[in-house]
Amino acid sequence: MQHHWQSNAEQHKFVVSFSGGKDSTLALYRAMQVGKAVGLIIMLEENGQRSRSHAMSRAIIQAQAAALGLPIITASSSWNDYEAKFLDLLAQAKAQGAEVLVTGDLDMPEHGCWHERITQQAGLKLSMPLWQRPHRDVIEEFIQLGFRTVIVTVNLNLGMMVEDLGQVLTLEYIQQLENRGIDPCGEGGEFHTTVIDGPIFQDAIPVRYGEILYHAEYAFLTLELENHAG
């Protein structure tokens, strides 16, 4: 089963588990080259105001979906009922024609894979277009394709600094991160990003940088839509 993970989206309709960050966006791009997207699965925090993975606001999420031309399939959850809610969304996606779940995972283990188990329960195939690819190759492809993404979360205990918030990922900046001993894809949890433009975006998302929030070892940059009053 595992050797099909990179190619399962070919000639199939799929739904993507979408964080709004670089990896899930690149996985979506690659899957769109060979299959047909039917929607974005986005899990929200309990209050339904921000995404659970990257704490993006609903306004940013909706702007990304509109720019991608894809509907959002969403639910609010705690970590306790996350799996049950995710299964519900997969069932909704399947009812809308999805045959495959696409994710942006790079280093998912071959055995005991959560996504593999959950897709089997839902009667879907699993596609991870970036799986087992070298991290530097992934981020270089992302940048060279013309995607534009902003660092919005940093772990201050893993070599990242508050000054990294708001940085746009470029080849030069990625080299700086590697020189500091930081994984170029942030796969150790060093940072998260929000994508604001790219080849599958109909329009760039106009954002302004809001306040910086702190929680434990994390610092978060609030992104707001330029034309959004809320």
C-alpha cells in the first residue's frame, strides 16, 4: 500500500487536508496536476474561529479557499473528538465524489500511519505527494514554482526567533535557517507558514501583519486581510 502513497491521486477526485501552510499547499498543487480537487478539509478550534493546525483566522481561510476556487469542508473540534469529526468530514467529502485524501506529510511512518488508518475507515485512498522526499528539494520546488508564504508561528525553543515571524520563504532565507541548524521545512516543529500566493491561486491574498502573541514556547504572528474590517 505504502508505495502508492505518492501517486494515489492520479485520475481520481480528491479532498486535501489543508492547513493553509506550504506543505499542504504544495501537495494540493501536485495532486491537481494529475487528479481533480473537490474541496479543502480544514479543522477548526472549538470556538470555530481559527484553524486547529496553524491558528489561522476564518477570514484568511476563506480568502485562501476563494483564491484556490475550492469549497471548504470544515468542523470545530477539541483534540478529544478530533478523529471522530475528521471522519465525519471524510464522509462528507466522499459523498461529494472524493475517492482520495491528499495530505502534505513528508515523514509519516510506513506502519501505524494515522492517515492510512483513518482513510481505510472512511473507504478512501491516501495520497501523500511529498512523502519521503528530501526536505530541501520540497522547499526549493515550492519557492521555484512561485508560491509565496509567510512564517506565522515559531517555536522559540528550537532555534527560531521572534524576528523570523513575517519572513517570506526565499532560497536565501532557507539557507540562513539551515545555517542555524533548522530544518528547511520546519518538520521538527520549528515554524509554520501561511501561503498567500502561488500558481494555483487566482489572486494573491492581501495581508497585513497584526499583533504578535505568545503562548509557552511559541510566538504567533496575527495575519489580517487588508480589506477586512474585522
